[in-house]
Amino acid sequence: MAWFQGGMSSFNGRNIPEAINSSVLSACTHAGMIKEGSECFLSMTRDFNIRPEIEHYGCMVDLLCKAGLLEDTLGMIRDMRMEPNAVIWSALLGGCKLQKNLEIAEIAVSISHVNKLMIMKPDNMDITHF
């Protein structure tokens, strides 16, 4: 993560492209770098005064779900400063399927109003094979 910190500091207070943060978070997800991805996410606000957008939260949901941290994921979703969208809920439900966690899936469905999700993004809602 030193390369991330060094690269970010080179912007010297100028606008940092959002794609950089999303790309780093996505890379951490694919590499299984949970600690580093979480630190990057926290560093955005703490060190660079960047408010996470829905794309950043989506990356974090994916990262935490793949690591099996479903309760942490649900807590983060509940604490988001914006309304979670279909991508966020779909990622959590996908993580529940991956981890075979019906309990968190049921909570997510009750919170997210799955009928609303199916209307928003019906092509991605394969919850029948849980």
C-alpha cells in the first residue's frame, strides 16, 4: 500500500480521480488483500478527505463478502451515507450465496425489499439457487 500512499500524495491536494480509488479497491478485492483494501478505503477519508461514493462502497462490499466478513459488510451497508443501490444489495446477496449464509441473506432481503431490487435490476437477481 506504500505505492498507493505515495501515488496519492503526489496529487498535493488537487482533485484525485475517483477511478484511482475504485481501481485500487477492486485490485485488492481480486488479490484477496482484505487488510490493504480496508486501509485504502479508510485512508480516502482520513488522509485525503475523499468521501466514498457508491462505487467505493460496492468495491468494499465485494471485498468483505469474498473474505467471508458478511456481518461487517451488512454493518457497513447500514452505515452508508447514501441509499444502497441494487449493485450493493446484489453483491451482498452474492456473498451470502458464496459463503452459504442464509441468515445474513434473509436480513439483507428484508432490509433491501428484494421486490424493489428485482424491479431495479431484474437481470442480476438470481436468488433462486441459494
